[in-house]
Amino acid sequence: MKKSLILLFSILLMISGCTKPKKKSIAAYKPVYSEVNHTNENHDYEKRKSIKNDFLNNKNAKNSPVKIIAAQLSQTQYSNHKDIKLVFKNSEKKDIQAVKFEWYCENSFDEPANSRFFYGEGRSTGEITYLLKAGTTRSKIWEDFSTDANRVIKARAYYVVFTDGTKWQLK
């Protein structure tokens, strides 16, 4: 008796749940035309240009104790993100214990490339915290930093900590 009641009850539930969906009315799509605000576009362009010029024209970067020898992009095999590899040299007579790097990349349209967080406006950063003896050359790869970077415009060290506790900073 219990089995037949359960069967009857489950059939009623299934029948009551099978209702036809109501037809949705599809409203006609009308495109909305508005004037483009060119002022914001010009402001964004000027801001991007300023960031790029800062990278290209900073004369203090030439005095950096860490020289960038090479900067190259590579496509990862497991995603559409690109990696960046920096090859750098300690050009000082003192050992270095940590370095902060930054690089500026552009995409195929000569626009700032996105960064790991999609708002870097072409600028990305990375750091190392291992001993870099005087005169030695090392390399480091930062993975998954951009989806649309096409070329590295410039890379540089902007903060260096020496093993004796002194620091150098890009101004």
C-alpha cells in the first residue's frame, strides 16, 4: 500500500512540474546612437603616452646598478598568457640581495598591453630576492603576465637592496 501511494504521489509531482513555459515576447531592438566623448579618449591617450615617455626618457635608469641585458616574451603552452624573461647583470662592486623590476609592453596596435591584473596600462612589475654577486649575470621568467603583449618597449630595475643594507631607487 505504501509503495503504491509513493508511486502515485511521485507521478502527481512529475505531472504538476511539467507545465509549458510561457512564450517570451521579443521586443524589437533599436540601436541607441550617442555622441562619442572624444575628450576622455584624448585624456586616456595622453596618460598612456606619459607612462611610455617616463619609461623611455628616465635618465636616472642609466645609473642603475642592475643593467638589463635582454627582455623577451614567450607564449606559454598551457594558456593564452605570455611570459617575460629578463636577463640582467649586477654592474656594481657590491652584492645585491633583492631587486624590483618594471617593464613596459605594447600590443599589436601600439597600445599599452594589459598586465596580470588587466589595468597596468603597459606597465608590469616583478621582483627577485636571491643573492646576485657583483659582476654576475642571471635571468628570471615571470609567468602569465599578459594576454596581449606583443613587444617589450623597455625594462629596468627601479629598486635595489644591497647586502650591506644600502638601497638604490629610481627617481
